[in-house]
Amino acid sequence: MARRTGFDQVEIPDDLAARQPEAQWTARADWRAHDYQSRLRA
């Protein structure tokens, strides 16, 4: 969600990083394909 609001980077605590591996973050990197507006247009 941070990228949707204009942030390029965020810092998260180590415990959160351990719970959400990088693969989960990069899987959502193409956020334009998953935004609510595209679902409304469909």
C-alpha cells in the first residue's frame, strides 16, 4: 500500500521482515495489476 500512495521505499522492523519473506513482497510488486480501479472497470 505504501507504493500506491507514492512511497518508493519503506523500512520495517526485523520481526516483520521475518514473518513476511521478500518473495511475498515481490509477488505484489506489480501493484497496478491488483488495484481496485481495474476491478471496477472489469
